[in-house]
Amino acid sequence: MVSMPFTLTAAWTEENRYAAVDACEMLLSNTSASDLRWARTTGPAAPSITPLQAHLLHPGNSLSVPLAEGETLWVAGGPPGSAVADVFDRVAASDNMLVSRAALVSLAAASQGSEGEEVRAGGIGYVWSAGADAIPDMPGLKPANTVTLEHFGAQGDGVTG
């Protein structure tokens, strides 16, 4: 995992972008007291929309953002502000990290991991626990650390899946 700190500015800047060399999953966290705006482009060029037209991430929230090879994540926000993106390589389930929550739902339906073992899906942590039923579509798993709506399928933008 690599952590990328950002110092937010009101416009898209080269300093506030991450270009994916390989496919990866990012956990984008708004560590500022103001709203963060983000956009994803298919190449190195800045987004054609203004930051005010881009996706919104409220203060204190995090969001899993997948990037394909060659895509670029851009962040902006009202200064002073900061954000961090934790970048994870896309790896197999055997490495305890899955690309999406849907992949973990399938895994939980098919098998049970070792008691107490942590697994991550879409940048969110879960722990295998025999008999756990707090997450209806993931029997045997419970949230790791702080419980978030994303553990239950929320997409981080007010839409549930």
C-alpha cells in the first residue's frame, strides 16, 4: 500500500492527481474540514468539467475508487484542506484483498475464512467471525474497526447497492 497526501486547491492541479500505472483500488479520504471534489479521467489530461461539477466527498468520509491502468484520479477542494489516497494493488482473494464488495459477498456465500482473519474488499475491512450475522448478505463476517454504511453496501455517494 502507498499513501498519497494531497493539499487541496480550488482547481485541478498536477500536484493533486494520481495516475495509475497498473489497475489499482484507492481509498480516498477527505481529511479536511471542507468538501472535496474528485474526478477520474481515462488519461493524463485534466477533467473537462470544473471541480464544482465533479463528485463530492464530505469532510471525514472515505470512498473506494477503482482505477484501471492509465486512468487518473484528480482531487480539488477549498483551501486550506487536505486529503489522502491509500493505493492498493488489485490482488487475488488469497491475499486477503478483493477488488469489490460483491466479490466478498460471493466468497462469504461459498466459504468461511479463518477465525479473526481480516479481509479487505473495495478498501473496507471485514473480519471473519463464526456465527456473525450483522451484515445480512455476508454471513460469518463483521466490520473491522469502525462500522460504516459501506460495510452494508452503501456506495459512499448516497446510493445503496
